[in-house]
Amino acid sequence: MAVLTVDQRSSRRGPDLVPEALAALAAHRSLLEFERTAGDEIQGVLSDAATTVNCIETLLRAGTWNIGLGVGAIEEPLPDHARAGRGPAYLNAREAVTRAKSGSPYLNVVGADDYHAEQLETVLWLWAGVLSRRTQRGWEVADLVADGLTYDQAARVLGISQAAVSQRVRAAALIEASRASALASVLLGNMLPNDASSSI
């Protein structure tokens, strides 16, 4: 299983962003839904690698979270709420989010297999670096392409030329980010038993 334990950065100096994050994460299908655990922290449990990576992208896009990904077993039967779970995945997620608080890219991975956890973490760091440089205009194009629109269709929606869309795509590193996301899904899928994402 994958447990994401996420802590809001600089929460004492800013507004509570937990409700906004929970609303955004609700769009992704979790095994145990994300919920506030205490204060400015949220937690969710997932069994699918691609969904987990999508959740991480949602959090990276916000740019306001320390993200800890723990991979491992969870005690069964599963509880009704994410915050009530126990097991190595939870302990790993706690260690990961503690490490993430030490600084950029505010994202760490801990699993039973240190080698594979480090591989995944490295790809996620590189991916996070790409996403951190993406502008609002870049995200506009990325969202439209993710919805299945062609560059020509995206150009019509945005009221710009197809050449301008292509320029935004290059500046936003859509291809590089897509490949990094896919590779992260494969690496995480290899750490999760019976996950279809690992066959990408």
C-alpha cells in the first residue's frame, strides 16, 4: 500500500489550505479517502501507483506541502478512516514527511526496499523540479492536453494560435513531465503488489 502523509508548509503564517487540498484530492480514487489527521496535516491510503502519482502532482502543483510517501504493508482489516490505520506503510510515511520538512523539493519516499525507494524518490524530485517552473499559462495547456484535446483544439479554446500552444508546451515541458510521471508510476507500481501501473 501507499500512504501519503502531507503537511502544510508555513501554516502558522498563512491560511488553512487543508480544505482546498482535500477538495482537489477528492478527484482521485483512494483506497481510504484523504482526511485531516491533526492541525495542518492530511493523510490518505492508496493501492494504485498511477493514482498515487496523480495525487502527488496535485500537491506539487499547489506548491505549499511537505509530501511524505510511505510504501509498505497496512494492518488488516482496513479501518474506516485513513487516520486510524496502522502498519509499516504509516511509519514509513511519517518518516518521509519528517524528512520532507528539511527543504526543497519537500518530497520524500520511504519503503522497505531502500534502493527502489531512492530510485522513485529521485524521479519524483526531477519531476517536481520540472513542475515547479511551469507557469499558469503552461498549466492551462497541460490541463487541456490532459483532457484529451489536440494542440489545435487547445488553441481554439485559449484563443491563440497552434504555434503559440506548441511554444507553451515546450516551455511547460509537457513531454518531459509526462514521461517522468509515467516512469514514477512504473517504479511505484513495482513496489506495490499486483499493481497494473507497473506494466506501463
